[in-house]
Amino acid sequence: MKRSITRLLMAPSVIMLLVWMIIPLSMTIYFSTIRYNLLYPGQNNFVGLMNFEFFITDPGFIPAVSNTLILLLSVLIITVVLGVMLSALIDKPFFGQGIVRVLLISPFFIMPTVNALIWKNMMMNPVYGIFAWISESLGFEPIDWLSSYPLVSIIIMVSWQWLPFAILVFVTALQSQDTEQKEAAQMDGATGLHIFRYLTIPHLARPIAVVVMIETIFLLAVFAEIFVSTGGGPGYDSTNLAYLIYNQALLQYDVGVASAGGLFAVLLANIVAFFLIRAVGKNLTV
Amino acid sequence: MTLNQQRKLKTILTGLFAWSVALVLFFPIFWMFITSFKTELQAISVPPSLFFEPTLDNFRIVQERSDYIHHAWNSVVTSFGSTIIALVIAIPAAYSMAFFPGKRTKDILLWMLSTKMLPAVGVLVPIYILCRDYGLLDSKTALVIIFTLMNLPIIVWMLFSYFKDLPKEILEAARMDGATPWDEVVKVVLPLSVGAISSTALLSIVLCWNEAFWSLNLTASDAAPLTAMIASYSSPEGLFWAKLSAASTLACAPIVIFGWFCQKQLVQGLTFGAVK
């Protein structure tokens, strides 16, 4: 087939994505250099880098960046480490495997707003929540999770959503592991721990890479969980970049500063993506 | 203990362990479901009550107060609409990249995926302003367009990784028999990849159904899908857990049940076929 036809087939996707990327991004770049507050229309003079200065010196900036990274790394570590261990432990036939699989994956299908509301109210509420009831039954003071440990609470919610995904990917991957190799290792006197370390982990390298990549795409953009549960607070304790920018744009109506923040978020995502694609790219077949 | 007994014991222990992990992870969903049948008083009783007389009142109130059917319809239209449009655009692209790869195919694919890495907040303001200027705020049209573009990279990539594994000989044979490119796609490629296309579609539907960033920021009431409807229950005034649970159960049930039936394909799909 001619090159021109193959190009033609690709064109709609490529052009639409280019437009989707370029138009909003160039608008963001333009807005970030002018004074643009929805409360003061008509005063849109060029201000250079002032919006960036405002955004970076905002008291919420440093907490937002570190919260974004802490959230990303903690959820990645929790889901990958727990995911690998749990999947290795349940990777044998047992009673009711099908039902367990279905129960395990369910949290992945719960929408983020519902996820946050269930945890905020029914699990973590300091008076009526299940956690409070458990700690009281054990004789401890109940903890007010959302105000005492806001970021930890968000991490728990997000991990709950993504751990099932990790487990299921790893379990699926383990099923293709070479059992003969494992048996041979056992014959040679390898312990379970050795097999896990030298056979299972290397076998999981590629699935781990895939899980890390997909989760990162979604974790850098966590928004609904924060929006619904803590509202970024108390103070900036659970504000991430996405929430800080939303706050600037739609609550303080400062489009200029929000755009500068948006560009910063793009930059951060690119830095993460750069390292990630280098680490993971090898493991993705194209 | 004989070796056989040991093995049996191991199976039982594995089973017990797996079941307890699954039950712990599933518990919040179970609790939400149970609470939706309680009265408001039972919902906040301490210690939590497990046995009670179920009531359907909450579901009726949710429908009356926030018109569940209306929002569910919005969710259905936006997620199915955008998935169909995205498939129509993505299939030709994936086909041409898989069967006629050029020097830059790999770069184009990576670039597509990188647009997915662009955080939505980075373009929130311009999109919001564009929607406002074109009268698309709180409209299903805006959500369909955005959802389509949002999932297009993943859909192209997934279809590409399936198409790539189709045996090339079949296509060559079809061509020898005088099939036009159109015949080739419609009569050979598509029938062979029904499974792949449907699991891609499923994943896209799930992602759209649960999408919250754009639906929270761009809709108010007319076009608000279920994700946005639920957020309106987050108000701190009073504890209405039973109603909240009923609304949440209604919002999640369709997609969770849908997901149960196709979880295997979904995982395979979401990992770009890298895990089989």
C-alpha cells in the first residue's frame, strides 16, 4: 500500500491529538504571561514572568509539589510492593479463585468521588466510622484521620483503588511463569525466598514497569479524591499541584497565575516522564 | 505429615489468605452497599449494625432529590459516545501503524502516549475558557469531545499492540485473492479482532464513566454525569450516609457489574498486552 494512504489513515488521530495538545498549551503559555483575573476584566496587560513568581512564591507551592511527589511515590511503592507479595502468595489454585478475583478487582471500578466519600464518612469518620469503632473496641482513642493525617488518608484511598489493579496484573503475569524452572530450583535446594528473589522478581520486571507507568499517568493527576474529602486542607497539608491550580483558577479567578501553575505541572510531568520512559521504555514492545 | 497432606494444608492456607485479603479490600464496597438499605439512624449507629430490616427509601429519595436517571443517562451518553467516536478514529490509525510501520511509527506512538502524560490541570483554564466562549459549559458535547481525545492515545496503542500480533500471512493471502484495502480491513482484520476491540472499548467506557476532573470542572447540572452528582453529596451539613450510600451504590453498580464480567480482558488491555 502506498505511503500516502497509510498517512491518510493515521491523519485523523495525529491531527486531533496535535490540536488537543497545541491549542490549549499555547493558550496556557499566552495566559501565563498576561495579567488575567476574571474579577477584573479588560486589564490584560503583559506582565512577563510575574505570574510564575506569584505561583512559585505562593505559600501553597512547596507543599503542593512535595505532596504531589509523596503521593506518587507512596502509592507506587505500596501498590507494587504489596501487589508483588500478595500476588506471589495467592498464585496457587485454591477454593473460589474466581470469586476472589472478582472481589479483588472491584475497588478499581469505583469512581474516585465515591471512593473518597466512602472512606471519608464510613471508614475514617472519628465518631461513627469503622476505624473509630475498631480502635475503640481495642481500647485506643479514635483518630480523626482526615484532619490529623490528611495526606496519609488520601494515600490510603488512592492505594485502595490501585492495589487491586497491581495484584491482578501480577497474578496474570505469574501464570505464565515457567513452573519447570521453579521445580528445578526446588530440586537444587532453593528455598521459597530464593525462588521469589531470583525467579519471580525478574519475571515480573516487565509487568512492574507497565504498572508503574500506567499508575504514574493517573497519580500525577489525582484530583477528585482531594476535592471531595479534604478540600486540600487543613492548610495545604493535602493540596497537590492539580488542586492548587484548580484553587487559583476557579476559586480565586486568577487565570494568569493558574496558567503559570499549569505550565509548571506540565514541566513536572515531563521530568517524571523523562525518567520513567527511560526506565520503562525498554520494557515496552513497540 | 505426608507430602500430600502438606500440599493440601498449603492449598487451604493459601485459600484462607487470599480470601481474607479479598474480603478486606472489598469491605468498603460491601459496607456502602449494606448502608444504602439502612435508615439514617442505623447508618451511624455505634457499634455498626450488620443485621437490620432493609428499606428501599433511600433509593427513592435519591431519585427524587437528584434525578439519578438524568445523571446516569449523561454518563451513558458521554462514555459510550466518546468511546465509539474514538474507536472510529483510532482503528484506521492503529491498522496503518501495525501493518505498514514506517521509520517513525514508534516515535508517533510514544508521542501519543506522552500527550496522555500532560496533566489535565495544565490545560484546565484554556479548555474552560474555550467551552465558555462557545457555549459548551455544562454540555454533553464538551465532555464527549474531551473524553474522546483523552482516551484516544490509549485506544490507539492498545489496538496497535493487538493488530501487530495478527498473522501477516492472512492479509497477504487476502490481497492475492484481490481484496481491496477496504475489504482487507472490514472482512479480515475486524472480524479477527472483535475481542481486542471490545476489550479496548470496555476499558475506555470504564475510564470515561469514572472520569472526575473534567466532569467536576465543566458541568453543573444539565450535563453532569454520575461522578459530579455524587460530589454534590459531599456537603458537610448533616450526616446522610444512608442516602449517600444509596446514591453511590446506584452510581457504581452499573460499571462494577460490567467490570466483573470483563475484568480479565480489561487487565490484558490496560497493560497493552504486555501481560498475558
